[in-house]
Amino acid sequence: MSSLVLVVNAGSSSLKYSLVDGETGETQAVGVAERVGGDDGILTHTGPDGEKHRSELALPSHEAALEAALKAFDEHGPALDASALAAVGHRVVHGGERFSAPTLVDDELVSAVEELVPLAPLHNPANLEGLAVARKLFADVPQVAVFDTAFHQTMPEAAYTYAVPLDWREEHGIRRYGFHGTSHKFVAGETARLLGRPAESVNVIVLHLGNGASASAVAGGRSVDTSMGMTPLEGLVMGTRSGDLDPALHAHLHRELGWSLDEIDRALNRESGIKGLSGHSDFRELERDLAAGAARAALTFEVYCYRLRKYVGAYYAALGEVDAIAFTAGIGERAANVRERTLAGLERLGIRIDVEANRAEAEGPFRISTDDSEVAVFVVPTNEEWQIAREALEVVRR
């Protein structure tokens, strides 16, 4: 049986795709359609030869975007024969309390994802479009939904429950759900592999640091806490999101400045975080300002790392015993200064960083802790597409 999976990630104005071998993780092609919904779309397709092919074309819908991707497969390779696909794997952001594992897509699942739109109004509608388009274009190929929230459904009740009225929780689903679950699951598993131990015997703190950022405490392969909450706004300082703040801030801004809830929500999600602190949402621009000695950049860097360090300490306490810490995603994989500053001064917790190893240029997963560090610290590149592909493969092979 084929092990090839077409991984689809439909966003509000984009569609990303990858052709991945679910068994080996080999990626045969990747691509992204941008500016979906307009006449000025861009499709970038990278085939087996590693060469990028860029096209400018109208992409009025997600269906048009996926059709353009299929044409790119025909023109630039590899040839995509639907009969050779084991499955189409879909990233779906919010699965609520209902979905704790990858699930075959059928009409019932689609209805359930539609019901969850109020919990993820910016993401689930686009994910639903991706499901509909792929089911139409690959009618005879099994479709599998892999939920961003699923991995965190193992959190104990005390970890996911907010101290709010009972009817909020029972009637409206107000609780912590967590996100980036596919990445956290992949990285926790890879970290256990690097230690040469089964995932069931390893406790890991995973720090997924990209434009969106989240931390998780993983005990024996199961998430027991995570920093993002009911929405992706809670937790760490991110590219444009504030992370943790006083919940009374909304009322204060409304009373004092007359801001609407939509204005406040937009500011906290799109104008805050690193962007609000430094003026830049791109961490590379922040680092350039740091190198130039800008005071605003220095404060941003300290706030960012301080918040991270607090979560490391909190999750150390939640786990009781920590075998490893893993940094992943764009900032986590590339910013040695963030890793070094975040873990500085934690020697009493058994965490010792090898400064030279941390600053060395390296590809793939590598260790940055000293040989005598009780807690191993790794940089582990995430691979959400492979995780989605292998989970989709597991479902269709049951």
C-alpha cells in the first residue's frame, strides 16, 4: 500500500500543501498559494529537484488554489496520481473537546467542525473550505483531519479548567484547549528518540517559538499543560500577540478610551507582542536592532526571555521531574541568544548549557546542554507535515 500523503493546510487567504511519505518523512514536493480570494494570487511550488517555481495568477477561491497546485504537480513534478495517494491529511485548528485523535473526514465530522467555528472563527472556516475542496478533487482518496488541539486533550481537568462560572464552562466550552499540538507531539517524540528511550518514559518541556509561540509540559508522551488557552492569544510573548495579561484590560480600554471589543481584540492579536514592544514583528529585525544597541530592542528581548523562563519553571513544577527541554520552530531553532538567555541561571534545576554547542551552526537536531547536565537540552526542528502524514496513514491503515 502507498505511504504517500498529500498534506493540506488551508488558511483564510492561503493554502499550503506538501506531498510526504508518511513512513519515512521524505518530502517530495511543497507549495503555497498566497492571496487566495483575489486576482493577484501567487503560487510557489518546489518539486523533487528543489527548484522553486513561482506563478502569478488569479486565485478566487481555495478550489482554484488547489487546482493550480495540481497543475504545478503536472508541470514541475512529481506526477500526482490520486490512485497513488494513501490519504489526504488536513490540518484543522480547533477540534474542541470532541476530537482527541486524527479522524476520517465524513459529513458528520464536517458538521462538528462547523459547530466549533465560534471557538476558532479565523481558522476553522478556512479549514472547512480545504476539506470541501479536497473531498471534491480527491473523491476516492480517504481524507483525515488532524487537529491542532487534539494532543492537549490529555491535560488533566485541573490544568484546563478556568476559574469561571459553571455555565460558562458547560454551556459555552470556556476552557483551555491549547494549540500547536501537532508540533509539540512531533518534537516530544523526537526528543525521546534522541535520548534513546521510549516516549512513555520521558518528561519533556517543549518550547515552540515561531511567530506564534507556545510551551507544553509533556509527561510520558502525553500533554499535561500548555501555555495557549481557549484561543492562541494566551501564554508566551509572540510576534504580534500579547500573551498573558490582566483580563481586566479589555474593560479598562473600553471605559477609558472607548475602544470596541473588536478594536481591542485586533490590537492584542495583531499589534502587540514583539511588534508592540519593539516596532517589529520579525525577530530577525529585532536582532538587528539588538546588535545596534537599541534600548527598545533590549527590553523586548528581556521580556520575551523572561516570560519563557517563567514557563520553564512552572512546567518543571508541573512535571516534578524533567528529562529534557526542546526548542523548536523558527526562533527556537535559530536564535541561540534566546536559548542561552532563557535558561541562564537555572543550574540549580540541573540545567546547564554548553555555550559553544549552543552557538555552533548545526543542521538537524542537536544537543546544547553539557554532558553533566541532569536535564538534556536539544534543538529539534519541527516537522508538522510529517506528523500529519503519519497520523493520517495510521488512520487509513487501521
